[in-house]
Amino acid sequence: MKISRTLAASAAAALMATAAFAECDIENGRVNILANDFPALRAITETAAECAGDGVTVEANHNKDFRTFHVQALTPNPAEYTSVIVANSSIVPLMNEGLLRPLDDLVEKYGQDLARNQLITINGQVMAIAFMANAQHLFVRQDILDEVGKPVPTTWEEVVETGQAIKDAGIMDHPFAFLSMSDWNLGEEFVNMYLGHGGEFFKPGTAEPSINNETGVATLNMMKELVSLSNPDFLTYNTATVVPIWKSGNLAIAQLWGSSGGELVGGEGSEPGVAENTVLAAAPSVGGGSTPSSTLWWDGFTIAKNVSDEDAEATFKAMVHGISDKMVEANNDAAVWLMESYKPGPAAVGVAATAQAGAKPYPMLPYMGLLHQAFQEELPDFLQGSESAEQTLQDIEAAYTTAAREAGFL
């Protein structure tokens, strides 16, 4: 009996390996992927893992803090990972350190089915293959808005007004949330709000900061109004925290990533009535302007420079399989995919509306990460009421200036 099971298992493994080879056309190689952790990216790496077989290994590490160590992980030779899934901002540190392999040769050989808008070209070379678009935008509970007689907000001022009406009606004590965890997320909320106010982060043509001004003060004051409508634990709020709270029915308005849309309108794990009344809308404008307080993003895969040609080729093929039509069709509503087989559904409404309203891309500048870091480090004191807006902006400027000088940007 044991022998039969072993033979059956071996036969199944052989068949799977044969199918994987036929589908992915990979004979040998190591594929090890580092990525953020949300359902759309897991769908890609799980599909890429179908390429594993005799002589081919496929592994993935999904970690929400991957930005804190992705440079370190790709620095050794050979690199710990053969691919990192990146976005507008997280590719910049890897580019600055020369840790990514140009993909032009691999695209020419194996990327015939890739669309032109998927090829992220930097300084004339393809450095990443984009597969999805993303942006933060508004999620609202239509039934609760109807209860207080308010329309879907289109400005942050209306969000504050509507949130206060929900509190005053005794429906919820903390009706609002955004991704205000005191890490990269909080810095991103400042970036979104500052752009919505029409701000420019740097003096034209320089790395000198340009945030210590009236626009910076207005940005901080609006963020403080919003956290007054949020739970006192707002500095712990990231996607993994807020999505379950939304599903539980304890939020009426939230600013979340579009990649959460499919999960929240799908209804799995939600309390009755929550998913059915979840409405996705564009990110609000602010301060009388028309620009959405959000940033446009792409996510895509890269290939590490410090890996063998065999591993680079295996990784490229596995990742192209990971973003194939097969994956899109099985996970159509998990993201706003850039592949031609994608059919926009209800989960895409918020991202599309935010893009159409003129949201700006996140700045792909080599020194933007240093300013973003200063935002996330200095904002908590202000939002908790222990520092003025003016002092906070001075502290941000000082922290950035020190870091930029050390890095040689100033």
C-alpha cells in the first residue's frame, strides 16, 4: 500500500512538473520573490509558483515591511531574492544603488505578449514590468449616509461634516479611518493631502524642500480634523487593520487603497448589509481645489542584478506566467490590472474616478523617500496634540535637510 501511494505521488509530481515546464518553458533556475502582502500580489506569486518543477524552485516572501530591507536583500551577490515586486516609490532606492537588471533583452525574447504601457522605462531602459494600477480613494457606507441625509462626499471638508453628523446622531463614535499608522502609511497620507492642496514638495529643479508654508499648515490641520473622527488608536491603522473594521460594520467612511475594493464589495467575511452598501468613489479634493487628494501608482516586478542569467531568465518567465490572462481571469476583481484580458468591474470604480479627476503620480525622485521618511517620523507629535503645525513643518524640513545632505542631494 505504501509503495502504491509513493508511486502515485511520484507520478503526480512528474505530471505536474511536465505541465509546469510546458506552460512556463523553464528548465532550470531559482525564483525567489519579495513582495508586499495583499491579495492581488498573492494571486500573482501563487500563479508563478505553478512554474516550479524539476530543476526549478519558486518561492515568495510577502511582507508588508519589505521596503525596510529590500535594498539590503538585493545587495549581496548572489542576491537573496531574484525579483522584488515594487511600486513608484519602492523602485527608487533599488535604482539608486544599481541593484536592478535592465529587462530589454528578456522583454525581446519572452515579453511579446506584454502591452507597451506595462514597460516601465527609466533612462531609456526597461527596468520593471507593471501589472496593476492603484490609488487611494473613498469608501463609504451608503445606508449610513442615507440615515443622516448626506450625499457621498466629494471634498475632505464634506467628509468632516458628514463624519460629525454621524457622530452627533449617535450612530458611531469613530466613523472615519484612513491609513494613519506611524510608518510609511502616515507619510503617504501627508503626500496625498499636500498634493490635493496643490502643493509642490521641492523648489523647482532642486532637492530643496518646499513644504514649510501655508499649504503645509493647511494639510496638517485637515489631517488633524480627520483623526478627530477616527479611533484614538489611529496610529496603528494600516490596511490589515482597517479592512476588518470595515467588514465588521464599525466604519462609515474610509480612505483606502483601490486594491482593497474587490475584497470589500465582494462581501466575504463581512457582517450582513456591509458589502451591499459599500460604495467606492473618487478621492476627495480639498481647500477649494479640484485635484484629488491621492496619488496614482503602478505595481510591477523587477529582476535583481546580482543573480545569474539562468535565474534571471527563469524569474522573468515565471513572473510573466504569474501575470498571465489565466491569473487575471481567475482574479479579475482583485485589482485594476493593466493586462488586456482585464474586465473593469465594480472594484475599479474608485481608482478610475480618481485617475479621471486628475490625481498626480507619486513623485519618482531619488530624494522623495527621504522627505517621506521625515513626514512619517515627525507627524505623530502634531496629530497627538503635543506640537504645533508650524513646529512640525520645521522639524520635517530639518530632518529631511540633514538626511539629504548626508546622501549628497544637497
